Amino acid sequence: MFPDLVVVRADVQGYIFDILEPHDPSRKDNYPKAVGLAKFAEKHLDKFGRIQLIRQKKGLDGREHFYRLDMAKVAVRNKVRGITSNEELDRIFDTDAERED
């Protein structure tokens, strides 16, 4: 997998690298990409600031928002690692994704 965005940002301790993967939920490779990202985060999170799978979808307010699955969270990674379909990933986005306004 090649992530769409690798962001480099600086803080007082040096550089921080983020992997941000915005992805269209209608694509067939959604859940395999999510599983791979979760497994990658499990092994390499100590080298990155953020590792996130991102979607744009309508919120409860009827407006479009970005929703992020944060692979730094063990509970999210554990759920994602065990999925075998896009429908399961959709449910995880519904329950665990953080909305960005």
C-alpha cells in the first residue's frame, strides 16, 4: 500500500511523520487497506505521529464531514484487524471514527 498522504510536521523535539489515508468507501479494497494499516500501525506506531484511515460522509446534521479511524488506538486496531468485509469496516466507522469539523 502507498498512502495518499505522508505529512511531515515539526515540533520542539524534531520532525513527526503522519500517515493519512483518505479513502472512498465504495472501493472494493477498503477493508484490506484498513487491515493492512492496522497491522502496520501495530508494528511501527512508535515511529509515527498519526496513522489514520479517513472518509468523508454525511453526519447526523446532514452535512459532509471527515471521519477518522485512529490506528494509534488499540481498540480500533483490534476491531479493524479482524474484519473480512467492507460492511464490517462501515460499522467500525459508525461506532469508532472521530469526526473532524
